[in-house]
Amino acid sequence: MRNDTSAASAKTLFVVAVVAAVLVSAVLAPVAYGAAQSAQSEGTVSVITVSGTITASTVDAVSEDLREARTNESIRAVVLKVDSGGGLVAPSERLYLEVLRTSEQMPVVASVQGIGASGAYYGMLPADEIYVLSSSEIGSVGVIGPGGSTPVPDSIIRTGPDKAQPTAEDRRRTIESLKRQFVGRVMEHRGESLSVSREEVAYAKTYLGPEAASNGYADGVGALPTAIDRAAEMAGMEKYDVVRKEPPFRGGVFLLAAENDNETMVYKQGPGTNGPVPVTQPLLVDEIPNHDPEQATYDSEVTRNVSA
């Protein structure tokens, strides 16, 4: 027989997805550099992941991993595990500078998984060597951005005619300047290996792995273990450990159910919510763990190949 007491009719919240989210978060937590080194090891190769759209938050995480590698005496080489089609101009340049700084202290080898194009390729240029898979795509040495000018409403007061309203020519000059910088960096780091001209580099073509290894965009075809072995060899290590630094897991969306007066309501709680909130429509893409909401905006990405 049903119990109709007031306690039964009160809201009863129960978690339906919390345990899974917590457990997965714990499993995918970043690996600490403080792990004990094996007795016969001569040092450690740190594998640092660069994946997804390159944004400020992406580079913040990678920069911290690289800083830890530089300051940890057991780390003697770094492998960049890259799978990114590019991103914002400024973060791409920051990534380049962080990799450059690291390569001045220890061997750095890049291993391209699916794609390493545009800003991602820019960022890995200071690596001593770049390895690709046969199916990898790398290149796209160029910059894209909005053209034209946007009228400023009469409700906006400006202190000068060019304030907040660059002309189409201004934008073109900016894009052209960034392109020259990108192409110049490619020639600086890869020029001796390239079989294509500077003009061809500026075409911003993307190459499959074997062709990239042949024309000098990459140094060879090989999987991640090949890059790790090569980094260890460059560091003078025969016996070594490997530590892998993955992007931190952001945590899942907590789904809760509440029963009140024979009605069931579903609530969600997670990053960006202030306590449980009712679910009135299907969960959005930007609420999926590890998805960066910045990727969804035009200004953040300006399509896949924005880079410095």
C-alpha cells in the first residue's frame, strides 16, 4: 500500500550520474611529475598533449605542463602529442614561445596524431623534430579573419574616427602582417629541410603525412612511440621512464531527479551552474565534459584554420 505521508510527498533528490562523473574525473586526472623514477632509469620523457582548438585556456594548461618539465630535474626530454587544427592568433604565438623556451633547455619532439595545422603547426615549429602518421594532416600556414567594416551605431560615442572601426584595408594589412610572421617562422625553423619555396608555403596548403615528411614540413612518418624513442635518444638516454600529461578533466554534469506530488522533475548541476537548475530542454553541446564553449563562437575560432 502506498505511503501518503508528508515525507513521501516532499522533494527527494537522488543522484543518477554523479558517481560515474566523479570516478571518471579521478581516473583522468593529470599525472603528477612526482611519481617515483624506476631504479635503472636515466631520466624521463614527458608526453604533453596539445589537442582541440588552441585558445587561451588550452595554452595556459600546456604552458604549465612545459614549465613543470623545465623545472623538474628528472625530465630530460619532451614529446608534444598534437591533434589540433589551429585556433586563435595570440594563443598560438604563446604556444610557440613556450615550446621555443623548452627546446632551448632540452630536446622537444612533436608527434602529430590526426591533424597539426595552422596555429598548432605554428606552435610546434621550435620542436627539434616532427613525426606524423600516414593519415596525419599538417601545414595550413596562414591566417584568416573577418573582412570589411562594421558600422558603429549612433548610440556609441567614439574619441576618434578609427576607434573600434578598422577599415577593410586595415584588416587586410593586419592579416597580411600576421601571415608574413607565420611564414617567416616556418622558414626560420624548417627552411633547411623544405623542398618547397616560401611562396608555396604561403599558399597555406595542408599535406598528408608522407608528403609532409618528403617536402620538409615533417621529419618522418612514425607513431607516438617513435617520437618518444627519438626524444630519449636525443637526450642521451637508453633506459628511461615516460610520464604522460593529459588535459585535466573538467567534471561531468550532475543529473538529479526530484519527485513531488506524483511529478518527476530533472535537474542538472555542473560547471557554470549555481546549484541545481531545472532541465527544460535537451543538454547542450557546451555542457559535454572536455568541450570548450569558446570553440563554438565565431570570434574564438573564425573557422578551423585561424592561427598566427
